[in-house]
Amino acid sequence: MKMTSAYLGEIEVDESKIITFPSGIPGFSESKQFVLLEFPDNQMFHILQSADNAQLAFIITDPYYLYQDYVFELEPSTIDLLKIKDRNDVAIYTIVTVNKPFTDSTINLKAPIVIHVKENLAKQVVLQTDAYSSRTPINRPSNEKEEK
């Protein structure tokens, strides 16, 4: 199917790649279907593009590129909602807030996006802990301990 991406313009998307957020994304509950798009020549960042709204797109990244010690537990209700049976079927992403200069950008470790890649189901999970921030620096060396 053809769709328009906020970052890539008009693109062709395989409908089987559409990811459903049954509850939407907090603050954007009207959009429930998204596609994960690659940035050309950049494997670290992706675009989570709404299939319903060309202007709604998030820059996301795998937080483990930057914070290898990032860990959290999913609530049983989230595991049920996303039909998770095997942790290897799950991909974790975080939303990037892009700032100028780019080294001042942040990622939201407080509310990761959990995607069941085989079922194409996803949810942004707001963690009930103060261990992580919604504005974690993107440029922190991974061997530093995160400050709360």
C-alpha cells in the first residue's frame, strides 16, 4: 500500500508490516496502526510512522545501543495484551526527542515501546519506577551509571 511518511515522503509499505497498538500511544490514542521504517544509511534510528496520519511519526532507537544495562519487567496484563509467549519475540524501542545540537537529544527510558514482532502488536509501557527518566541523554557513554 502507498502511504506518506513525515520523514520519507511517499513510500510503499507491505500491509503485513503494520503494527497495531491496541491502546494507541499515550497522547495519540486515535492512531493505532504504525509501520517501522528504516532511515536511509542509519541503522541506529528508525521511524515509527502512523499509517493513519502522515504527520504523526516518532524517531525511535533500540535503547540497548546506548544503555546496555537497561532492564525492566512487563506487567502480566501487557504480556497478555501483546500475546507474548517468548521474550525472543519482543523488540524494545525508545522514543528520541531530537534537539539541536543532536548531542543534546534524549531518549525516553521511562516509557519504552514494546513490540511483539511475530504478532505485530505493540504498546508504549509507562514504567512504574523512578529508576529511568523520560529525558535520558543520548550521548552518555554506556559505561556511566545513569543518575536519577
